[in-house]
Amino acid sequence: MTEWSGGRIQSASGTPKFKRKSAAMARWRKYIIGICTIAVVGLLGAACFFFWPHALPEVQASKAQPTGAELIARGEYLTVAADCAACHTTKSGKAFAGGLAFKLPFGTIYSPNITPDKTVGIGDWSDAEFVRAMRSGVGKHGEDLYPAFPYTSYALLSTDDILAIRAYLTTLAPVTEAAPENALAFPFNQRPLMRGWKLLFVPRGPFEPDPARDKIWNDGAYLVEALAHCGECHTPRGLMFQRKQGVALSGGDVDGWKAWNITPDKEYGLGNWSDEQIAGMLSAGHAKGRGVAAGPMREAIDLSLSKLPTSDIDAIVAYLRTVPAVAGDPDIKAVRRKEEELSAASTPVSSDTQPGKQIYAGACASCHGWDGEGQFNPRAAIVGGHALSDPTASNVVRVVLQGSSDHGAAPGRTMPSFAKIYSDEDVAALANYVVEHFSGRTGTVTAKQISEAR
């Protein structure tokens, strides 16, 4: 049933027909683009079926490779730096037994068991098979692996380092627990399609040090680009889910969390951060005036970056100072109100944000303070972070719903989850109030978005 309204045909639901038609056309365009993309990748996959390196490589460690306990220690350090535990261990599961879910737009991928169990782990893998998986994204039986496993970065690792990681993993306790089967929609469940994707986007050789740079810079480049694989989260993705290297490290999205711009841009990235602030965020998860890490970044810090030697952190800082600066979305540029404006009475509230202010007063201010500087410890100091300047409040919403803690839920390092306490409307009002109070921007969070975020 329709009616004429203001020169437009309008449905009984109040939605103009031409708008619905435009939306339908947009959906069809999206489908057509997706189908064409899949077709192109499929053709590339078919074309390189016999050319992508599925054959086992010849593997031999260099003469500089340590042996015995020194090799195992080197492998443990590399495994920590590569943050393997974060992806291959569930919060309630056994170390490296896999099963962690990666929810993607086209389905769910589960990380595999990488303990030395010979049935469901990698206990019967050869060194060559392990190197091939890390470099080429190919499993033991020749199956193409999905790039939730960051082999696009690990391809840059040296053979010695891959073999050292392998040596350390063989010392772990085997766990006979198989990861769940992946649940991907057709045609993404067709692994051979990955061959075309890999031909386009996987590096074809290990990292080469820049002779014009010093050792600190080259160590930092190796950590950022290869071992710690920072670009996998902090670089935006293109239509084919590839990293957009032209804007590398300018920010990305991970399971609904935003990974911020870490280029030297002074407005959008780390350009105005001191070396001490960057190092503090990497090693401790917080830096004065720059907020705190949460979500996947906090996990990476707790399980990996915080365990690295100071020399590695300094090298990462040195390298990040030199990558190309990239501007970002003006809506998520880190801004903050003046200190004198950060008080309980400073932010005018509307009927929409008044409930948010009341929630902040009752549940948040006692730890974070009205000025955001933290009442008890540095980790509660949230002021100055990118998250509080984002009108969509993606990270604020998720930390409110999920909480934030290390794996041991240590006292003073834990924020509880409020998902069961507050409604969708409450969390939306709180997120919008927090954004407006600390940055002066207007939050755009809706109850529907909170429901989806849950």
C-alpha cells in the first residue's frame, strides 16, 4: 500500500520507494563486485595451481644457528615475540591447543592446535612442512591455509628463526584436542581459491636488512613487518581482504575493535607522542596522557610485547618513527577537552546522554575520575586515548561490554564486564556521554549497535 507524499511515492512504512530501489541497486552492485572479485581470484588460483610453491622447500639452518638449549631459548623468545599464544590459546583452554574463533564477514575460522601432538597437532610435521606453512600458507597435506594465520607477515621470517620456533614448539606438552571445523560460506570454503590470493599478496622472499640503516632500525623493521606482524591489525583491508600497503599502519578493524593509526602523522598517528609514551604503551599497555590499551592490543601487550627486552621496544619505536606518515579519518583524530573542562559539571547533557552521565557517576568515576586521570593506578587513566575521540565509540562499547583484564585477572589490572548489568540503551547513552565529556564530540552510538556488538 502506497501514498503520494511531497512529490514522491511513499510506502505505508514511510520509506520512499526510490530510496528502497537505490538501496536494492547498491546491494546488487555489492553482490556483483563480490562475484567478480571471486571470479578473478578463482581464475588466478587456477592459473597458478602449478606455480604456487606447494612443493616442500629444501630446509637447512645456517652455520650461525644455535643448537641445544640455546636454540630452544631462541625459539621461545621468537614464539613470544610472534604472539603465537594469543591466537592459538583460548582463554579457558590449554596453551597452544587452538580453537580460538576468528569471526569474518564470510564465516568463522578456528586456530589450529600447534602442540606436538601427532594426531591433531604438529608433532608429525617435518621441518620443511613447517617452513612451508609459515612462508607459503600451505598445510601438511598441501591444503591452502587462510590468512587469519598471518603468513603474509611470517613469509618475511628467516629460515633460522622459523626453525627455532619449530624447535621450541616441540618441547611443549602435547594436547590431544582438535580445533572445531571452520564454518565458511561458499565459495570462501574452497581453499584452492587462496592460491590466486597468495600469488597477489604474499611476499616471495624473507626480510632483507637495509644496509643504509643501522642495526636498531633493521631490528625494528623485522619486528614490525615480520615477527610481531603489526600491519595485520593496524593496516586497513581492501576489497579482497588484502592489506592496503599504500596506507600501511594507518589503522584497521579487528573483531569490532579499532586498531589505531601508528604512523608518524602528528594529527592522526604517533607523531606527537614522545618515545617514552610509545615505549610505555607497548611495554605496559598505558602511557600518561595517551590512554590505555584494551581488547586485542592489550592481549598482544600482555602476552608478547611486555615480555620483550627493552632493546626490542626501542627498535620498534625507532622504526615507527620512519614509516610514511598517513592522515586518517578526521572523526577519529585524538582530541581532548581542556583539563579545566573535565569535571562532573563541565559537560552539558541532553535527555539522551543524561542516563549515560548517571551511569558514569555510579560505575566509572570512582576508578577513572571525572578528569580521566585514574583514581588508583595508571592503568585507570583513560584520558587522551583515541577511543574517547571516536564518535562511534567502538572500543569504548566493547570494553564496557567485555571488560578488560590480563589472563590472570590480576587485581588492579582488571575492569569488569558490564554487559549483564546495563541495557543496550544504557550502554549507548554511556558511550555517547564518555565521548562528549572527554573529547567534546557528539557520540553516534545507538542501542541497535550495542545489540550487534554483544
